[in-house]
Amino acid sequence: MHPALLHKQKAIAVIGLGYVGLPLALELAKHFRVFGFDINAERVALMQQGIDPTRELAPGAFQDVDIHFTADAADLQQAHFFIIAVPTDINEHKVPNLIPLQKASESVGKALKPGDYVVYESTVYPGCTEEDCLPILETHSGLKGGQDFKIGYSPERINPGDKTRTLPTILKIVSGCDAEALATIALVYRQIITAGIYEAPNIKVAEAAKVIENIQRDLNISLVNELAMIFDRMDIDTNAALAAAGTKWNFHRYAPGLVGGHCIGVDPYYLLHKARQLGIEPQVIAAGRRINDAMPIWIAKNLVQTLLQKGKNPSTSKVLVMGITFKEDVADIRNSKVVDLIKELMSYSIHVQITDPWASPNEVAHEYKLSLTEQVGTAYDAIVLAVGHQEYKNLGMDYFRTIAHGELILFDLKGLYQGQRDEADCYWNL
């Protein structure tokens, strides 16, 4: 199988062309014949023009690659090695939403042929690939997994906005349903990953590794977020305390903040869901999630109290929120906790204006029913610097003063202007 792929007698299909699938498809297309499939025809049309809808990749990434972008599932029939990289999020009840994964498995199942391989990269709970996805593949193909076709799991480790740790430079975990599947899957990924391949003993271990990575970060951030809440009441600078503690050789430095995105803010719920199915009620993981999910409410409450202390009526106050994407220097707004903060502020009848140089106004309107302001105005009763975009790092306190209404109240969630805090009438950071 592998020589046939290398010689382009057989093709690879990447299903789901978001911030994970697109860079993967383009990297593979330097060595293989690739079909890049996404159900969003508008996004596919942009990629066909060499444009990355996520704004992560430069136009040069689309050059000298053997790839056919398509929104037609019938094109998957031409592939023999399938990689599924669709989003796995949670619903409003914080329960895993497997619909995109199930739909992708159906599409691949209909295209499966004897001798094919299917690899999942989407983040799931341990057991999902074999217990939830494999039966769908078998049902729609009429083939038997492990016998007629092989499956594997290789968790994505893409870090959006990171121009240093790109796909080839990140160690890749791979797994397969048997030794032969593992060997073949590892060979394919070795063509594009310069950092090396780690072969997990089985699929469940690889699935577990992914959720562990992000749960560990979630818990560490929840600890410093809880410390920030305590230290705020004690009038202690949290970042100064963390810097002092960080002088010890075995202290792990984390920063408080809003925990959004697709990994840290979502993955823990996948393991929580599976554990509860097994009759286990995780205590530590659930506590960390509660703390991090409550941060927008706590920040909003602090802002309202500050306005009242300054003699401002929240219901007649105008607040500017700078940044709505889930992290700095990315265009992705999905699962942004800044949105929770905005809606919490609005619940106090505060007039909130939102600006972001990266976010798409159409996507913000469609996803959250919120409007981005085209032009930053003046006379803001408070300014919330919510996302540390590069565009915000060199504005200076003089700029904030020109758009403030009277006293400058700056809530600097990322601590970008800690060094100039004395220049604000009221400076607050986590």
C-alpha cells in the first residue's frame, strides 16, 4: 500500500479542512496525491484560489502541491487512505457533539474499498474510534474492520497562531488497530513529520494521550485562576506572585485567563462524559472546568463593581471590548470565552462595542448574533483588552486615554500594559 501511495498510484483524502486538516493536507500533498474534502463549498472555493479561510497559512503553502480541493463526497471514491480531521465540540449542555465525526465516518464508509486505511485525528474520548466510529464505517461500506480495511488514530497537535511549532516540527503520536496498520500509518506520517513519530501501543492509549495533554493544562490554569480570585481580594498582584514563585527550579509557570478554544475548554468534557458513562464522577477535572467556565462571570462582576465605585451607572455605560477570537493572532472565534464575558456584561444592560482586527464580522454575527464595530469610537466608560493581538501591543496609554470617557478604566486581561499601569486612573489585570 505505501509504495502505491508514494508513487501516486493511490491517493490520500483529508476530510475536514479547518485549522487541523488544511495544513495536514497541504503538507501531505508535497509527497502524495491528495484530495482535500470539506462540506463547506465556500471555504473550498477559497482554497481552490490558494486562500486559507483561517488566515493561518501564507499563499505559498498552496504552491507546488498535488492536491484537489472538493466539496463533492463522490471524489472520496478515488482515495485509499483517509484522514478524518473534523471538529469535535460540545453542545449547550457540555455533552460531546459527535455529529460531524459521525457524518464524516458515513461519507468515508461509502467510499471504503478492501485494503483501505482510515485514520482519525479529531479529539475524542478513549474508545470512540473503535466503539463509535468503526461500526459506522462498517455499516456504510459493508466491509469488516481489521479484516477488509484498517483503522488508526493520530491526535492532532496543531497550535493555531504559532509560526514556530508548525506541523512538521511537532512530534506525532500514531496508533493502529494492529501491527501492520500501525506500521503503514507511521510510514505515511514519517514522510511529513521531521520531529519524529511516537508509536502508541493501541488506539485507546493514543486517544487518552490527547485528552490528558489538554486536561493537564486546563487544571493548571484553573489553579492560577482560583489564585487570581483569592489574590484580587487580598490586593496581591497575581503575576508578581507567580514570578516570585517561578524562581524555584521545579515550579511550573502558568498564567490566569479566559480558557476557550477547541482543546483546553472542550476536551475535558469528553473524558468527563465517558467517565460518567462508566459510573465514575471525576472530582478534580470537573472542579477545574467549573473554575475556568466561571471566569467570564467573575471578570464581568469586577468590571460592574468598578463602574459603580467610579460613580458610573452600568445601564448607561459604554464599554469597548478589544478582541473576540479565542486566542491572539488567530481568526477563529469558535468557543471564545470573550463572548461569555460580553454577554455577561450585556446582562447588566451595559452597551458593549466589540472590535477585532482578525475576526470576520459575518462569522461573529452568524455564530453569536453579535456585531463588530467598524470604527472604534470615543467616550468609553471602560475598556476591556481581552485578546493579546499583535495590533494591540503598542497602542500605549495615551491612545486609551483619547477614547476614554473621563477617567481611564482599563481591564487588561492579558497584562499587556502592566508596565504602564500607573498611567491609568484604574488599571485591572488578572
